[in-house]
Amino acid sequence: MKKLLIAGCLLALIGGSCGMQRKIGRLPGHSVSIAPDDGPALPAPDLHELVRDTLTVQDETGRQVLIMRAVRDIDGEMVATDVLPAARVTARFRNVAERAGKVDLRFEIRVPKEMQDSQWQLRFYPQMDLTGERIPLDPVFITGSAYRKAQLRGYQHYQRFLDSIIQDSTLFLSRRQLELFVRRNLPGLYRFRNDTTLVSEEEFASAYGVTQQEAVRHYTLQFKIWRNNRKIARKGYMFDRYVKVPIVTEGLRLDSVMTGDSQEFIYCYTQPIQVRPALRKADISLQGSIYEQEKRIYRIPESEPITFYISSLSTLVQPMERYVSHIVERRAEAHTACYIDFEAGSAAVKPPLGENRAEIARIRANLQELVRSDTFDIDSIVVTASCSPEGEYRTNERLARERSGSVSSYFSHILRGLQDSIRQERGLVMDLENVLTPVQEIRFISRYRPEDWESLDRLVERDSLLRPQDKAGYASLRQIRDPDRREAALQQEPYYRHLREKLYPRLRTVRFSFQLHRRGMLKDTVMTTVPDTVYRNGLQAIRDRDYERAVTLLRPYGDYNTAVAYLCMDYNASAAEILDKLDPTPAVLYMQAILHARSGDDRAAVQAYLQACRLDPSYIHRGNLDPEISELARRYDIRPQGPEENLSF
């Protein structure tokens, strides 16, 4: 009997394996496929237009031309036809339109009935290729009913295991045994069973020689606690044991259970993407696997990709240049400040002190740039030195005056060295061209500010470490007219140390003001025109597909390129208002055709498109790129052939 039982089990296993092999064996002839979804990607035509068979438009001579919804028969003749809503395009490519910097890629995942089995789960992984970058999309799972039941059974087994874990700690206590022990050995304590008198732990222990905790601990079921703790520690292991294949709820686009109606399964997938500059197309392919329980039994080969050609209206932008009037003044100023450290009570400039070398090098570079400028000549350089408020005002006044003169003298020497090098360079030129170009003498003007309280006011106001009450106290003391008394009062404040260590050093500055004039300019002002950088940036924003910024920049101009920006943002009414005021150029007519198509006015759209093609045949090819126009051409079999040939309908 035992041998027969084993033989029966083996036969059952062999039979099941053969059944699975037969099911897998039918798959190579049937594979999942993806195709562009011809869903409502464009606005639906007007319902009144749907019942009409023809449109009436005018050709270039003004004669009436009928365009009908038609197809060609096997002899090449055009015959009228009804619209078949169930028909689907199976081409491997499709044009999609960009809207407001985004585009929706719609495609269908089609699973033939031969690939559907109640014991299986089909896992599909779409992938998108954008300019060489491969991006995984959200997967799609199609689950058989028996497969899902097995998943749910695993969860039910695991839930029963969780329910067996004891949550109430009182269940670990042998209450009956504890009560018998107390009744037999501690009758005095047992009388407290129905007594509401509060008995402290100390009274209980002194009366009976054992604490409540000791009594409870003695009759606690330790093995039961150990077994319960072991269950808690094994929750992860038991989940993996019972739930072989968890139900995924995150990161999925779809997890649908097959109904078993033996029909082709079609899932319409929509993937929105943010367009980027130079993005012309997107490829989407599909691969996957078939699972029976936790085992993968079949790998679905990667499908042939479908290609979405992304049509961007940004290419309709016209490279135009606008100019604005600009007043150029002969005189100009340039300002900079440096922080030169001085020894206490000294006005001598010492490069090794503090950060002086770096600051001196920076001012020297500024002087060199201005001296060698082809645009400006230097008239004079104003040097203004200032001190911080500590010390007497008269002392600070003397130091500021001396330091200003010292800095002027120091940089005057540097400037003469720069001019000498220029004279040597120009000397070579004079030998070659016999042209004498004298180097201008530049005058330094020394000025000083004894104590820069105005700058201190700004520093205190912006300081984030000073409390509001500190700033209010400073503002109150600032009203003292005598600077020495004001400084003495500040020294008594708790925040004075912060002022002296952090803010005062920033007041010991030397400011340079370069008085310049434009070389070769005699009048004080000249009116000139310069390129409008705002308009130029607006056009670049369209090319970069930053349409919100483009609309913001171009809105005041109200021209053709503004209409392009509106059209890209799907602001159709604003675009139409601008285009209606412009001359009917081919570009304007083409954009009007798109607007009419979006509003469902097929007659006006076809009329504008054909006229644009007559004037500029390049729009014949352009029409294939924009879905609004290509849909019109497909619906009415429009095939414009240029201005010198007849338009074929």
C-alpha cells in the first residue's frame, strides 16, 4: 500500500509538470505586444461635423472644393466611409504633441488569451529611452484568480500565526494555582480578596513573609512566556514561510486579477514626461516574466520598441531681433572698497600686515584693467579713508586724513609702474607706425571720514546676532550728538564687545572711486540703440521649452513669437487674438490651422493649412509632425503637393 501511495504521488507530480510544460510550450507562438494608443489625444471634432461626409473649402483660384471623409479602394478610387471607432492603428510610431512643456505617451499593453492562466502572474516592465537614457517605468502585473487566491491564503495563514501571539500579559499567570496557594497558606491574605482596604507592599511583606511580586513570579508560566517571545522573534521568518509572493501595493501602475473570460487583455498606459531641450523622440519597449507561485517559469522577450515623435511648437519661433533706445553718458564712475590693516596709531601701508597683500593685489588688478581699457580713460581716482569709532574723534580725524594720503601715495606709485610698462609697449608701436600716443597723467584725490557712523548703523540693523532690545538701545544712544560721549555710552552696554570685535573692523576701510570718461566721446550724452535682451531671452526661453518664462517675458510685445509662446502653453484664445491682427504669412496661417483644429473647426483648419502649403511648401512636411494637422490630413485624405501642382484630395 505504501509503495502504491508513493507511486501515485510521483504520477501526480509528473502529470502536473507535464501540464505546466504544455502550457509553457504554447507561449512562443503568442507574445505580449505594445502599440500606440489612439485614444483621445486630440480634442474631439464638433458633433455636427461627425455626421457630415464632406467639407467645402476654396482653392487658390477661389473655386469651391469638396473634401470628404474617404478611403481608397483596391483600384485607387476614393470612396466615402463611416468612422469606425473600434479601428486601431498598429504602426510602430506615432506623433505626439507637446503641451505646456509636457507630453503624454499613450500606449497599449495587449496580452493574448493564450498567455493568460489562472495559476500565473504576468509581470510586465515597460522601459523608456530618452536620448540614450534608459528609464524604467512603473510595472504592470496581471494576476490569475487562482494565483491571487494562493496569495490570500498565505496572508490568512500568517494572520492566524499573528493571532496566536499573546498580547495580554495576565494570561501568563496561573491564576487558579495562585489563588489555591493563598487560600491554603495565607488565609489572612485570602480574606483581602473581597476587601477594598488598601494594603501597602510593606504591610503585605511583613505580615506574610512574601511580597506580591514574589508570589506572582512563582506562579507565572515561564515556558509559555518563552514560547510567546519566540513567536514574536519569528514573525519575519513565518511571513516568508506563509506568504511566498507578497501582494505589491507600491510602485505599481496596475495589479489586475484576470477574470478568466478568455479574451485579449488590453491595458491603456499613459506616461507623462517633462520635455527637455533637443528631445525629439521617445522609445518605449516592454519585457516581463511569468510566475507560478514564487518561481519564474517563463521570461517574456523584450518587445520591439514603439517610437513617439515629439512635436514641439517651439520650432515655429522666428529668429527676430528687437532694439531699444539707450542713453550713453560720457562720464562714468566705478567704485570698490578694500580693507587695509594699519598698526595702532599708524598711517603707514604695510603689505605683510593681516590680509593687506591680497587687498593690494585686488586694487592693483582693478587699476591695470582700467588703464588698459579700450573704452574708458581715467580722469582721477578719489581715495576715501575712514576709521572706527573707538578712540577720540580728533585722533581718528587725523588718522583718517593721514591714512588717505598714505594710500593715495602708495597706489600712485603702483599706477606709475603700470603706466611705464604701457609706455614701453607703445614705444614699439610708435617705432613701427610713427604715431605718438601719450599716456595720460592720472591725479589722486585724498578724502577722509573720521568715524563712519552711517555704515555702523547699517551693520547693526542687518546683524542677526544682536537682539531687538540691543538694536533699540543702540538706536537710542545714537541720538547723542557728541561722538566721544556716544562711544563712551556704548562701552557700558553688554553688546559693545560684539560691536568692537565684529563690526568695527569693517568700518576701517579705504574706498576707491574711479572717475572715468568714454574715449573719443565729446558730447555728454548720446542716444543709441542696443539689442533688446529681454526679447532675446524670451525667444531663448521658447527654445529651452521654458514656456512660462517665455510668456512672462514676451507678453508686452504681442507679436508673432508671443503667439508661439501662448500656443505652446495652450493659451489658445490669447494666441488667436494676436494672430488675427498679423498679416497672413505662411507661418501665421499654419498656426491658425492648429488653433482651428484644437477648437474643432475642421473647415477653417483645412482652409488655413492648404493656404499655408500653397505659399510655402515646407509646411507640407511640417504637417506630418504636428498631430492636429496630421489628424486632419488622415481624416480627409489631404495630400498637398505645392503651389505649382494641384492639391490632391
